[in-house]
Amino acid sequence: MNVPLTDIVITGYSAVTSAGIGLEPVLELIRSGRDALTPVPAEHAGGNSGRWGKALGFKATDFIPPLKARKLDRCSQFAVAAAGLALKDAGVDSSTLPPERIGIALGCGFGGVANSAEFLAGYFAAGVEGMSPILFPNTVSNAAASNVSIEHGLKGPNVTQVQRFCSAESAFMMACRFIMEGRADIMLTGGVDDLTPLMLSGFAAVGQLRGYAGAFGEGCGLLVLERAGHAVGRGALVKGIPNAIRTVGLLLPGREREGVDLLLEDSAASELVSLSGTATLLPGLNERVAGIPSLDTARVIGRSLAMGGTAMAAMLASLGPGQHGLHLAASPEGPYYAIRFSGGLSV
């Protein structure tokens, strides 16, 4: 599928990751060759050695009143904080704009797992009486997007995509669609995931700490998409332009190179390539983009099912005015995405 994008600009972005708050800590690690990964505690590693990207420096109460923060799951805390930062970066005051014209499309992988485990543990320990009502709203993956809408007063489209390592890219495509269809003027989009010891123990039990779940990370990366005319009307600074999305749903074993050819059929030149999910493992892809500077955020902050939001934001923050970037994302069983961007210009 090839989807040309029109009348959409990017006016803001931000991230909360193991590197710290914002995009600059991530970019600084990439420039320096260092990373923010730390050893996985032995009690959670199942006999494996490994590292993870825990956002140890994140403090929810720096962004959310303490009583509210206590009611939110960790994914929601990440998302509410990153949303506030991204909206501020875009110069968007949601209280002065029609709230029904501002929405969110968010990718999420394992959101709700920690609260689901705690919720069910109460049942197994004490039956129905042991189940905590305060936990239940946070046991689903769409809790983060819902809490962002509540805390920031967004009343436009609200959707959550769970699509393995391409969850953020799937959400991004839906956010673009909402703007192009005239259903919103502004859309927050990207991805969020948390990382818990329980998840690590599960990965270890099924042998994935040495596979796709190795060096996992947590955090949230968000972009502010905006209808171009709306951005012009409020004098916003355009920080990037999404040009087109190519996506392939499934690559049969042995036909991966054919899928890469479809993704990269558009021969437009790029000054920077961003890699997310399992894109680096696609046969033939590395050869096709050889010689183009690449940006791999997973190497410095860890990989997650929804880290594509941070990867796209980091690439946009690295592109100069008029430069072209290509974001590539893949899941082992599909889907696969190629999203083309241009660097921003003032409007």
C-alpha cells in the first residue's frame, strides 16, 4: 500500500526515555556512541545476562499532581508527561482551541500488563473481594491514550494500535488519515510502553531475552501532527513534513527481499534513515540503504513494541530544513513500514 500524505505538517515532538526527558538526551547518546542501557537484575534475567532501558530518571510527579499520578499506570504516566511536552513544543494550548478538533492515535505494546497482573493477583489471593477497582481502568492498552485525553482536555479521535513492533507506525498512519479526512486539526501520535520485571521474567521463560526481547526499553515518543492550514493560521513553526507511507502487511518466508523492494520502490533520495523494530534484520534492507547515515535509537535506549514514535521524533529533530528522511520499521511477521519525511520550514 502506498499512501501519499497531503496537507499535514509536524509542529512538535518530545520523548521520555531511559536517556532522560526530551529528544536531546537521545541524540547526544547517539552522537557520543554511548547508551542508557543498564544490566537486567539477575533475579529477573532467568539465568541470562542482558541489559534493559529503564527510564530510571523519570519522576511522574514532575509532570502530574501526586494524587493523580498514583491513579495512573506507568504507561499513562509516560504518555501524559510526553503529551504535555509535545504540545508545549508545538505551541498548542488545548484550552484555547476547540477540544473536539484535537485527538490522539497511540501505539502501545504491553501497556496494562503490570496492572492486570496485580488486579488478578488480588482475585487469586482473596476472590472477588480482593480485586481493586482502582486498578481495573489501567488493565487495558488504551488506558494511556484515554488518560492523555482526560488530562489534556482532548475530545477528538482517540484510538490505540497494538501491532507488534510497528504499533507506533500504525498509529501514525491512522493519525494522518484523521487529519486528511477532516476529522481533526491536530493529532498527537507515536508510541508508549513500559517495562516491568514480570515482563522480563516472562521473556526469559520463553527464551526471548536472547531473541526479539533482548535489550528492551521503555518510554514514550510523541509527534504533533497538524493540518497545514491550521498551523499557518496560528503562526506555528513547522518542524517536519510527512510525505508518504508505504506499508506491506506480510512477507512470506523466503520472499523478504521482494518486500524490501516494495517498501523502497520510491527511489527518492534520503539524507538520513531511521530504523525501528526489527528492520535491521530484513534481508536486503541494509544493502539498499548502505551509504546513507542511519539512526538506530534501539541501540541507545532499548527497543520496544512502540518505540517507533521516539525513533521518528529523533529523526525529525536531526533533519535540516528541506532534507529528506526515511523511517523504516518492521515486525518479524509483519507489518513493515517505510515513512518518508522532509525537514521543517517556518510558515
